[in-house]
Amino acid sequence: MAVQQSAAESAARARPQAASARSAAVLRAVEAFREAIQHPALSRLATDPGACNFLAGNPQELASKEYVELLQRWAVPADKSWFGYKGPDETAMRAAAEGLSAELDMVFDPADIVLTRGASGALAASLAAVVDVGDEVIFVSPPWFFYEADILGAGAVPVRVRMDEQSFDLDLGAIEAAIGARTRAIIVNTPHNPTGRIYPEATLRGLAATLTAASQRNARPIYVISDEAYSRILFRGARFDTPGRYYPRTFLIHTYSKTALAPGQRIGFLAMPPSMPDREELRAAFMGTGFTLGGLPDAIMQYALPELEQLSIDLDDLEAKRDRMVGELGGMGYQLHVPEATFYLLPRCPVADDLGFSLELAERGVAVLPGRALEMPGFFRISLTATHDMIDRALPAFAQAIEAGR
């Protein structure tokens, strides 16, 4: 029997894989996220209308009438080609360039706008345009869930660098130490999910100096891929700045899913600053990635983009929820900081086991994201896209959970 079992195992190992090794590596990279988000106790609450759902940056109320009506308006065909094969819509590119120029007080050329299926499409396009198989791409931890997976999907080697855990700022010394001869890009996320940190000018200038020196040393440019998805989700007094102001070889990634709070409707863009070297070559490279990645947004979303530029969720209301939650949780004894931007709070768990603590909250009808899904063990993330009613009902559960953990 032992011999037969060994033979069967050998046969199984010899069987050709149905899926690629790269796809298996991608799945391993998102394993912690999948385990958390698909945990039966948490996934059940995510679809329970009576639960207090702080799990993700999803809408917990119906979309605004304004948002629905603008999509309905652009869904009515104006001619026979309305839903035909499309290239990038020039009106949309111009609106995106004008909006970004006004936001950052920089001048962007519509020809340097690459329309994509949300920020994730822009990230994939950036990697595909400049990264070769075997190149190294640095990313900052805690990261957005899929940075490592996207790097692996591009055939590159992910290099993880931890942020400064005291200030939540970039650790420039660690970034410099991580740069090698094959480093081709670094992904930074500002405003940062999940900490809400906006990287200041001094940090961005320091990053630019580090990368300029390393590019010269390597005789090959290193690019910044700047994920700026939350650049317009700012709280009072906060000011956003982009690495692209200080480092010419920066791709700026933007999306409309945050300001509209509609992450299921995918439209965003990538922008190159006017100082970007080799712009013509890169424009052609992004045309090529469009052919292979299928990255263009749907026609309706392109038509709607100029109006999406003017649309925003109620930031005053979001800030009121932030202030209430920070005050109430702090009063209960939770350790947390006040974020400058984004949808999220990041309290420290009163116990070491963040998944166990999240499941304790789940038993009380409250869904939060365990920190291990974000490479922040011992913390948990709260999304402020929850309703005021959810906050009202959840606060007693937070108080009971911290008492039970003491």
C-alpha cells in the first residue's frame, strides 16, 4: 500500500500543471488578503444588510441621484458608433488633464493622459510599459493588497520595504538600501492606504534625490509609480503633493472610484508630468500596453469622465465620521492616530491576534479588516464609508470587545 501511495503521489507530482507558475505566485501573494476577506464570519457580514460593515471602501448607501443620472444620460447613444470599438476619447483625456492640472498646479498635456480601467489598470499599464522580466520593483509595506501580485504578474521581482512605523512616512534609508542593479521602479501610495499619511515635500525631495543618484549609478532610469487614488479624499487642512513635482520619471495614477464612491465602475487614468523624459517613446509604449492589457474603460465611462471630474462625495460628512470614531474609540482605550486623508482608520488591537479580535467583533455584528490582510499584524482597519447608523450600532460592540480583550 505504501509503495502504491508513493507511486500515486509521484504521478500527481509529474502531472503537468494546468495553470502557470506565475498565476500560482500571484495567488500566494494575495493569500493573506483572501483568507481575511473570504473568512466565513466576515464574508457573511459583508452581505448582511443588518450588519455594521466597516470591511472595505464600499458604498453602504445607494449611489447619489446625480451619479446615477449622469451615467444614464451618457448611456443613450448619440450615433451608430456610440458603442462601437473605441480608442481613448479625446474629450475625456482633455478633461482629465485640465482637472489634474488644476488640482496640482502643474500643466499636463492631454496627450500624456492614458485612460485606464481604474487605478489598478493604470498600475498594470505602468509596469507593462517599463518593466522587463527579471527587473526588480520596490513597493512600500503596508501596501495596497495587490502591489506584490501585480509586480509578479508583470514578470518582475517584488522587493518589499517597510515604512517608518513611527511616522508612517517613507523610510528613505531602507529604500536606498533596497535599490540594486536590476531596480526598475518603485511603487509609492500617497495619500497612503491604510494609514492616511500624505508624504510631505521633504520626503518627496529626498526620494527624488535617492532615485536620481541610483539611476545614474545604474546607467538605467528608475521610475516612480505613484498611486494617488485618494488625492481628492483629503480632510480639512491637509494638502496633497505628488512625487511627480520633484522627480520627472513619475507616473501619476488617478481614479474616479473614490470621489464617486463607486469602485465597481472602473475608470481612471495615468498621467506623465511635463518634465518626463522620452515622452514620445513612452506614449507609444502605453499604446502597446493598451493592445495587450485591454485597458481602456468602457465607452460610457469615457463619455462621462468630464462630469465625473466635478463629482465628489461629501467630504465634510466623511470628516465628521472620522472625528467621531477617533474620539469615541480613543476614549474607550484604543490606540489610533488621526489620518490626513483616505477612507480609513487604523486602530491597534487590544490583543496580539488581529484576526481573532476581528472575529470577536464579527460575533457582535461588526465587520472590520484584520491587519494581517494589510501586512499590519496587531491592527485592524475601519472604513469610514459605513453609515452613521452603523457607527451608532457598532460603538457599543467596540467597547465590549476592548473590555473583553483586557
